[in-house]
Amino acid sequence: MTTSSFMPKTDDGKANLLEHLVAILPKYATLLDISTRDFDELKADSLSFRHSLHTMGITQASSQSWTNAKNVLRDGGLGSADWPEMSTLPAPSHP
């Protein structure tokens, strides 16, 4: 018999799970004996993880643009050898 895990396998799925826990756990904090400090740490972790995924996506897209420009400079061909614009990274959000 195959068992399935409740833990998502993708980064986005894990971020969604953290955000879901942040949204739902306050209702059960007393019942589950979750301290305010523990909940605040979970919330901060959720925000930090989502921020890291967002920032990583921006830097990966920027990296691809720079690689494409470098390749045109190196090899010639179609495309632009103009320097790509530098990406502006979002500031981390804090709870």
C-alpha cells in the first residue's frame, strides 16, 4: 500500500504550507500549547522563506539575461549585447 506524505516536495509548496500554518494555527494555539514566541518565529520563518524564493527568482532571471548578453558578445549573432539592467531586489519583510 502506497502512503503519501503531507509534506510538499516543492519549495513553493513548502512556502504555501508555512503560510497556511501561520493563518490557521492562531485558532489552535492554546489547545496545542503554542507560545506567542514560537508562533512569531514561525511567522518570521514563513516570511523569510517566501522572500528568499522571490529573490531567488529575480536573481535567476537576471543571471539568464547577463548570460545571454555575454554569449552575444562572445559569439556574435542575433540578440542584444547591451548590458542588462541590474535587478532591484526587494527588501526583506519583517513581521
